[in-house]
Amino acid sequence: MDNLYQYLLTGLSNGAIYALIGFGFAIIHNATGIINFAQGEFVMLGGMLALFFLVFCGFPLAPSIILSILIATVVGIIFERLAIRPLKNAKPIRLIIITIGASIFIRGAAMLIWGKDTHALPAFSGNDPLYIAGATIMPQHLWIFAVTILVIFSSRLFFNHTIIGKAMRACAYNAQAASLVGIDVRIMVMLSFSISAAIGSLAGIIIAPLTMTSYDVGIMLGLKGFCAVIIGGMSSGLGTVMGGLLLGLLEALGAGFISAGYKDAIAFIILLLILFFRPEGLFGKKETERV
Amino acid sequence: MILKVANITKAFGGLTALDDVSLGVATGSITGIIGPNGAGKTTLFNIITGLYTQTSGEVYLENKKISFFSPEALAALGLVRTFQNVELFGQMTVLENVMVGSHTKSSSGFLSCAFKFPRQIKEEKLIREKSMRWLEFTDLDDHAEMRADNLPFGKSRLLEISRAMALEPRVILMDEPAAGLNSRETLQLAKLIRQIKELGITVVLVEHDMDLVMDICETIVVLNLGKKLTQGTPREIQENPAVISAYLGVS
Amino acid sequence: MTKEKRQIFVFLIFALVLLTIPFLLRESYLLNVLVFIGIHTMLAVALNLLLGYAGQISLGHAAFFGIGAYMSGILTTRFALDPWLVIILAALSAAAIAFIIGFPILKLKGHYLAMATLGFGIIFYIIFNETVGWTGGPSGLSGIPNLQIGGIIFDNDICNYYLVWIITIAVMLLSINLSQSRIGRALRAVHDSEVAARVMGINAWVLKVQIFTISAFISAIAGSLYAHTMTFVSPTSFGFNFSVELVTMVVVGGLGSIYGSFLGAAILTVLPEFLRVFEDFDIIIYGLMLILINMFMPGGLISGFQLLAQKVALKIKGK
């Protein structure tokens, strides 16, 4: 039973991270129709930057986190400005290739700057387990759950109750109509990239103390996040959270009871099954047909 | 009747784009489908050509039920269409575009294409010659080696017709073939459509240019707000008060 | 000269130059690099048929390369089957897998297709790593025999060079033929406008599955040749990074150009050799190349070469 509990806890906290990353995918996809293959690199940047400021520069925790998110966001904006905007009306295949190119570039740059080593980020509130109702839990898990809930709720507020959030949703629905009512679509696209980069890097920062970080963690984390959002359906924010948690749990249980080596395969088998049989996601709505 | 549409209804979510529409197209005729914007003309075309699936109702081609057939299956049966916004293969040459039209009329497989079997070489030559003839048909033979997306708009409409003709269809559906054409080009189009009819091919067109429709169509179907308003000769349509009020927006 | 004759002429020169290289160049290191260029060319051509012609991306093509390599490795070392027979078996197996997976996967479009093929590739990468009993796991599989015909054993650079390049040149020729036939036109039609292609009677879905299958078949042959020339395989050669590298070759060389695939393969094979001096720079340079070529030269480097050739031809004519 102890093991099971540990698996569930690991599963849920990883799942929360996947959900956050998936959320980043959905924000860009809903604003532009692009699936940003560089999404995982923002996650990596979050972890590596936080490590850099916290451990190498010796900054305190809060400024390190804020600085890391800021820099990752700026990278997201530069990426949108230099690579995405000039290709606005290109075919998907060119957009896919360009985001792949960007992801390799960011990864390569991170490797040149910080090297190939794997590092552990110190946990935010130490490594002493907490005992709650007879169960142990690491403080970092609590951080992850708290941050995830906070992000999901505040983005719900943002998209449903602020003018800018509503404008972004309008762009997702119909960019042309949005621009007719005076919304600057280009700014909204840029905003989607910056929010997405910020959330991605935040996810990378809070997971780094548990899973270690290095220049190449972005690939897998990005893919898992994508898997979460596909399970949940691009159109559903809550669905993404459910998708992330479901994936995290299945992975943890699979790793614990079947084989750790095949753990990563679980995500991709689920991904393929969902894409084949229910591409709108388990919680999403079917898109109406268009020619 | 070569083409029959029976009780087609199409709903997009809560919106009913077509409501119980039935119509017949006489073999060898030129039939026009007209109606104000939003009448459901293009939706009807998309259903007939297999791009949309109807909510209910059937489509028949020479008494064969073709409801829910895929576009490629319909092409093999000799039903082809052109598009309102012109869908060319932009990165291919003008001639190659027409050659694609011969796809269903040729049969060389992967192996014979890769190894250039004699039969394939012969077939390829034949496709090329036939395609050149279809380019001559629309006066595009001078542009054969040009990239299709470099063609001026008027000519790209003609190329789309050449390509459709290369399929040697029995029925050709044209979605607003005159849209974007100047008056000289429209006259040329009218002549071309008559020539197509003379080849024994049935033409169905959706069109907003009333002069063109009244000039070339034998039968006209009027759609309004997803329903069939009436069907008749151009003269009957012009004199029908319901049609006039539909266009003027008076009810 | 007609267009067709000129094409044949260009191809003959190309083939002739490649086949005479070993007479002029005896240095083993360079021949080795050229063998790799050959294998990469085969892979790039295979992917180009799918990506450049049909316009369908695959981010998991390294899996087919790996299936070829591992099947050759496993069946020859453990079951002592005839290597030539195994090459055909491996290619057919990869093609069968591609065919089966192709139907559901090629229903997907654009970004979703990219993610699905990526997932497929990673699943195979994990299988290569985890089925230790068969593949040797991360430490790899060694002792794969060299190929031989009659008395000739393909265990030296010159033999391997001819083995790989004769097959590569054949693959290129067949691909060029295919690309200029009704099937090549149908593929490009699907690329430009799938709706219009279908209205013209092309069954886009089946056609995509067919070209995916052929592409897997060729990739597996390249994998088998790789296994027999290297005599050692390990999973790192067949991971996500290599799939991306293949896409880079095709894009850098030129989407929809068979010679472009050769050019891309050559550049991406030679580049790391040069960059060895500044180790670790290759990733960042691949990324930059992908971005820059995609933005400023969508036709790839080969289109630049063609423009140059036209200009030179005009100048000569002018004189």
C-alpha cells in the first residue's frame, strides 16, 4: 500500500506538470492553430535558468524564479517575432519545421551555455517530508499542486473575465472577425506565445527539484505535455488538467507495477490511440467540418 | 435525369443550411442554381460532390445512389467540379495540372512508373497529348510550362475547367465560374460552357451573374434560405414574383 | 537537347562521377564519410517522397531505419540467416508495419500527423532500448557479419562504397522516375490541394499510405546496409534526434528534389566532421539551418544551385 501511495503522489505531481505544459500548447494552438514544438524548451529554460540564478549566481529563490520566467518569456516573444510572424500564412508543414528548428536551436544554445550535465535544483522548502493524516508528502509536491491550481484558476479568470483574455479567445474563434472589431491579432498572437512561455518555464522550475534538469529535458516534458492536452482536448482547459493527471497516474502506475523502462512508451501509446480514435480528445468537443 | 437530388437536408449544429431540397438535372442540359447569398448553393454542391455529408436525403447519378460517396469515387463515376475560389495545384505547371485530370483514365502503378515499363511510357505520352488538347480547348496551350500559381486569375479559372475536362466527365459542376472575370472573359466562358454541352456533358452551375445564367441555362433552380423556391426555364424564373421578392428581400 | 534528354544526361554524369570517385580517392576516412553520405541519401530520398512530394511529415522515420538495421543484425547473428534474404525480409517487415500503422496515422493532418509519427518513432526507440535480450539494449548489438557475393566480402571501404552507392543510385533513379509519372503528379497534387486532388479522382488517403510504405521499405534497406557495413548497431542511431536530422536533410537540400536530398544528406554528413573541432556546435547549427532555409529559401539549397546553373547557361548562350 505504501508503494501505491507513493506512485499516486508521483503520478499526480508529474501529471500536474504535464497539465501546465499542455496548457501552454493549447494557448498557442487556440490563438494560431500552431502546435509549438519548441514548447518543451521553455520548460527546460525555466529549470536551467532557475538553477543558474539560484545555484550559480546565489540569488534568493523568489527573484531567481521571477527572473527565469521573465527571460523565458522574452525568448518566447523573440521566437514569435522572428520565426512565426514572418511565416504567418505558410502551410502547416513549414510552421512545424520552423518550430522544430527553433527547439533544436534553443536546446543547442542551452547546451553551449550550461553544458551537458544534469543538475538538481534545491527544493523550495527543504527536503523534510511532511506528515499529513498518516501519509508522507514532500513539500515540493505541495508547491506543484498549489502552483498548478493557481495557474489554472488565474488563467480561467483571465480568459473569461478580462478584456484582453476575451480578445484572445475572439482571435482563436475567428481572427478576421476579431481584427474587424479592432482587436490587434498580431499582439494577441504574441501575447499567446509569451503567456505560453511563462507557464511552460514555471512548470520547468517547479518540477526541477524533483526530477533533475539538463539541457535536453525539454523534448520529453514537451511531448508529455502535448499528450496531456491531446487526451483532454485542445478546446478544454479543465480537460487538459484531467488529461495531465490521467497521464501522470498511468505512467507512475505503469512504471511501478509493469516496467520503468517502458514508462515513457505509455504516454505515446495513449497519444496514438487518442489521435486515432478520438482526435477531439476525451473531454473536447468535435469540430464542425469545414472545407 | 442524369443527376437527382432527393430531400437533402443539411444542418450545421443548430443552423439548417439546406432544408428538404430536391431537384433533377436533365441529361445533356445546362442547369443553373441561383439564389441570394446564404441560400445554400455551395453547400448543395459540396454534398453532391462528397465533400460534406448530408444530414438526410439522397443523391442519384443515373439512378445509381451516390449518397455518401467520396469525392474520388464520384470522380471515377464521371462527376467532377470546379471551385468558387479556384483550387489549382499551384506548384505544378499548367500542363501538369491538366495531366492530373487524367488520373482516373490511366492506370500505371508504382512499379511500372518507377521502372518506366514500355506501357507506362506509352500511357504517359498519351496523357501528355490529351492534356495539351484540353489546354487548346481553353486557349491555354501557350502557358503549358508556366507554374499554375503564376497564371492571371481569369486564366486560372479556365485551367480549372481544362483540368476537369481531362477527367472526361459526364457531369461537371461549376461553382461560380464567372466570379472575378471581366465581361470579355465572361463571354468567352459562356461560349466554352456551350461547347462543353455540345460534347454531351451535363453542366450544372452555381452563379450570381444573372445575364450569364439567363443566357446559357435551359433550366434554373432557385434556392432561398436553404429551401428550393422554384424551378423553371429562364423566362419563367424571370417572371416569378416569389423569385423577385426573394432577391429584393421583400416577403 | 530536349528537357528529357538533358535530365538523362545530368543523371548519367552524376552517377559516373560518384562511381569513379574511389579511383581518384583512396583515403579510407573519406571513403567512409562517402559511404555514410550514401546511406543518408537513401534515407533522405525515402523521406522526401513522403515529405517533399506528398507533403506529409514524418518525425519517426528513424524507426524504419532502425527496424531494418536491427532485423538484419538480429536475424544474421542469432539465426544465421542469409544476409541478403534478411535485407529483403527486413524491408518487407518495415513496409508491412508502415502499411498497417499508415492507415490510421495518415488520416491525421499537419501538426497532429507530426506528433503521431513522433510518438511512433519514440515507441520504437524505447523498444530498441528495452528488448535487451534481442537488441542488446543501450549497449548495442555487435558482430553483425559483412555482406558477401560469391568470393567478394564487403569488409573494406571500396567494396562498401560500391555496395552502398550502387543501391543509392538505383533508389535515386527509381524515385526520379516515380516523381515524374502520374503517381508523382498525384503526390504533388495531394500536397498542393488535397480537396482538388480528391475531386480529380485521387484517393489521397490510400496514396499517402502507399508512399509511406515505400518510404519505410527504402529506409529499412538503408538500415540493413548500415548494419552490415558498420557491423554494430545501437539505439542512439535511431532516436528522435536522427528523425529530425533526416527532416533537416530533406528541407536543407530541397523539398521535392531528389538531387536536393543528396545535397542535404551530403551537407549534414560532412558538417559534423568539420565541426568536430568545435564539438557540440552541430545541434545549434542544425536548428539555425532549419529556420533560415525555411524562411529564406523554401526550395532548399538545390533551388539556389539551379538558379545559378540557369544564370551560367544564359551567360554562355549570350556569348
